[in-house]
Amino acid sequence: MSVEGRVAIVTGAGQGLGRSYALALAAAGAKVVVNDIGAIDGVPSAERVAAEIRAAGGEAVANTDSVATADGGQAMVDSALSNFGGIDILVSNAGIERNQSYAKSSASQWSEVIDVHLNGTHHLCHAAWPHMLAQRRGRLILVTSPSGLWGNFSQASYAAAKLGIIGLANVLAIEGKAKNVLVNCLAPIATTPMSQHLLTPELAEKLDPDLVAPAVLQLASDALDTTGAILIAGGGWFTTAHIAIAPGVHIAPGEALAPHWPAILSGDTLRPGAPLDPDTLDKIFVQGDPGLQPTA
């Protein structure tokens, strides 16, 4: 899982999962551009994490540009090029939530979330893409969410953005594969400032963000030959999600569709995944049930 000497950008790296990713990459020998627009006690959180990396003997610079603009994405790539001479790894992790039931949500809330998650991922990828194609090497880790895969109450904009990221990754995986630019999605399950209010104390303790970091190291590795995957990681549990299709039915012209509807909807030949809501996560991590299907 070598990332020694590679140059990485990690967005949203001032705390939580992003910080864990940045620290893990730096500890493994990568040079890291630590991006975050936030601050803690008046000190940019990106600089705090970059300083933490440097204090441990690693190489890192802070960046406070916003992913929500094309100029911000370009500035991050420019920082990697000017400070470290290249760009090899992207971890598009920056995110916000504006949780609100769909009926009560506003156009501005929708736009804010889409701009950071989906457009922000695009801005960063688009700025780095030509450099990676030219050098015939790149590893893009686009952070999605179980909410994007299965939905979650009050997260319409967040879920739409996160599923959109999977669509973007699917196309980039196709376009980049021939030039060793590999693109995968990561759906983390962890206790973060955005998720901790949803979790019981016992479950929150099980979902340390540091336990997701091995997934980033794997997806960033020079040895990786996987592209187009959706990796789910949390609490020391690693699996993949798959977009599946059922066998379906053929009907004759003019034949009624309604009688065949149950067969069309049936996923009996598949293993359908259950939404990774707090109850299901409790079964997996607290009760020790590795299965995805919640009991009736």
C-alpha cells in the first residue's frame, strides 16, 4: 500500500474523518495539502493539522480555499504543484449538512450542499485531471455516503449530492482507467461533528474516524488496480456496495404490465442491502451481527 513520496490533497481535513485521512497519508510518507475553510479558536483548522503532520516529521501545507468554486479547486492543485511538484492523490472529503425535511427545505440550503459536495468534488477533480492523465498516474477517492445509497430523512440535498458523486466517479473510472488514473468512492461510517448527534454513546465509541483511514491508504496505493468501486468502511468493517439489476421480465406488445409488477420489482436473486441507519449500525457494531439485513 505504498504512497511514499506521493502528493495528496485532502479536503475538509481540519477535523474528523478528513484529519484522520491526512494524518494517515502523511504517516505513510505522502506529502499532503491539508484543505479546510474552518477555524478553531481563531486558528485555521487546516494549519493545525498541517502543523501536527510537520511536528511528526511529515510534509504538509495548509490550504483554506473553498471547494465550492472552480477557482478554489484550481488553487488547491496549484498549491500541490508549487509546494511539492505534483499531484498524485485526491481525497474529496469536504462537506456540510443543512438537514431539513424536504417540505421545509429552501433553495439556498439545496444549493449550499450541492455546491460543496457535488460541485466541490467536480472542481477538484477537473483541476487535477489533466495532470494525472499526462503523468499516467492518479488515485481519486471521492467520499460519498450511505445516505446517498439508501437515503435518510431530512437529507434530500445531501443524499442527492452524494449519489451524484457516485455517478461522476463511474464516468471518471471509465475515462481514466487506460491511463492508470483510478477512481473509487468511499462511504465512511464514523463519529464526526456531523454525525455524532445521530448515534448512541456506545455506537459512537465504536466508530472512531481513524478506523476508516486504512481504506484511504488502500485506495491511494500505487499497487491498487481497482477502479469504479464503492467501498464502505467503519468500525473496522470493510465491504463494498454494488449497483445491481434484477432479471426482470419480457412482455409481448399490448400485454398488460401490471400482472408482472411483483416480478419486475423482485430482487430475490440479489442480496439487497439494508439502509445503514443507526438501528442497523447498532446491530453490526454493538450487537456483533455482521449481516446487513435488519431483523423483522
